[in-house]
Amino acid sequence: YIGIPFCPTRCAYCSFISQATKHNEKFIEPYVAALKKEILTGAQLCAEYGFLPETVYFGGGTPTAIPAFLLKELIQTVKESFDMSNVKEFCVEAGRPDTFSDEMLHMLKESGVNRISINPQTMNQKTLELIGRRHTVEQTIAAFEMAGKYNFSINADLIAGLPDESPEDFKNSLEKVNALLPQAITVHTMYLKRAARLIGEFEKYRFVTGVNDMMRFAAEKMRQSGFLPYYMYKQRNTLGNLENVGFCLPGDEGIYNVYIMEEVQTVLAFGAGASTKLVKGDRIERVFNPKEAADYTNRIDEITERKIKGLEFLKMEG
């Protein structure tokens, strides 16, 4: 996992570690330099331990929010540093349609990326504006059309229970996204954490009680369209105490999504807010990185040393 903690804007419901590119542009290049250093350390450890990565996942934030040449540098660092002979999936979470360009998509394809995520969250323009996403429904449609030329396996994210949305609004979004022919659709149930801006504005909005109907509709619509549920996870404080469910066409499962939810696979994670999971038999250890991009950048030497020491756990007997 490689984390890019930058986005065009910060969504009102977001609690992830992400910073708006407009106000944090000066931090991007130093962050990328630090991230490359951590990736190189991880690659050396993988070679020492005989690890062969099966999947590479660039998440965030929005990886495509940074300049294409910097993202290309990071992808090339991964490809040149690790033994990629066993990699089945190389995914970049493109996420925001307003970060799409033909230049970016061409670079991703030429770099060996075979899976991307386009995350409209909703296809209702009023909601997009309310939650602070500075893109349009038309840009989402255009992003799918652009990506379609490059034969990526595409996942799309939607959220059930966004503020002021009715079950009919959600159904409209799901049907419109489904018509764009992604290979996978992940339906998240709306949840709020303390770091989200909506927490302070909670009373302004109507959070519908029909989220159960939304999720039932999603399950039925996906079944009718030939999609199967392939992974599920639960977060605290979701509306209706419901789960997030990933649906896909057979053969288009997101490998990383499965591994990150199961407790049977070591996941090396790089970048601000990243959490490495080390699995040895029935024991699990985790190594956490600082959450803020500037803090991560300033402490990169300490972070790489901690990663080296953390992986010594895998040398232990038993």
C-alpha cells in the first residue's frame, strides 16, 4: 500500500488523512521524496525476507491529485525496486473525476496499472456541492469514457445515506453508475467520525432513515446486473449500523481489498497514515506511520528505522 494524502478538496464527511492540494502544494514534492525513500527501504527488506508482492495499491487521499510526473516517479520506484514477477493487480485509486486527464490515464496504462477506482460517491449534483466535491456529474461520465479507452478494470464507489439524499436519490446514482459499465461497485454506508466536518454541522442536514432500503436495493440491483458481493467490512457509527459491501463481476475482485480485510496476509504500507500489518502464523504485529504529510516527511529517517525493526518480528522463531 502506498498512501498519497492529497485531494483537490476535502469532502465534508471525510475523516481520512488528506490535505487539499491548492493549499499544500509546497509539501507534495518533499513528501514524494520521503515516500520514495521508505519504498526503497521496504523493497530491500522484501528482498532480504524473500517476499514477492501480489498486489500494489496506491490509495489516499487521491493519488491522481498530484502531478502526473510525480506519480509516475513513484510508480517507477515501486517497479524498479521490488520483484514484480508475482504481481497480479496494480491499482491506483484515481478517485476524483476532476483529477482525470488523458495524460494521466495514458501514463498509468503505460506504467502497468491494470485497475483504477473512479469514486463519484453520488450522481446527484446538489449533493456533490453540499459535501464539498468540486466536480460535476458530467465530469464523472467523462472520466469513465476516458478510462474506457485504456481497458482498465474499474471500481466505482458510492455512499448510501449521504446528507439530504432520499432512497430515490441513491437509486438514481446506482443506476447511472451501473450504466457506465464498471467492473466493480463498492457501496459504503454513510458514517461520521470526529475528524469529519459534517460532525460540526450535523443538525443542518437530514440523514434519511431509508438507508436500509438503499442497501437492499443495491444488493438486488447488483445481483440483476451479474455482480457478486466479494468483500464486506464494518465501521463504527454507520447509519443503520450497516456494512460496506464490494460487488464485482466474476473475475474482477479487488485482491488488495480482500487481503486488507483478512488477517492472514502481510501488508507493507508506505506513506503518511499508513499501517503495516505483519502476519506470522497466528500472530499479528502492526507498524504505524505518522498521520500528517509534513510530520511524515520530517521524520522519514525515524520511520524507515522503525520499519526495519518492525520486520524483525518475521525473523522470530515459532
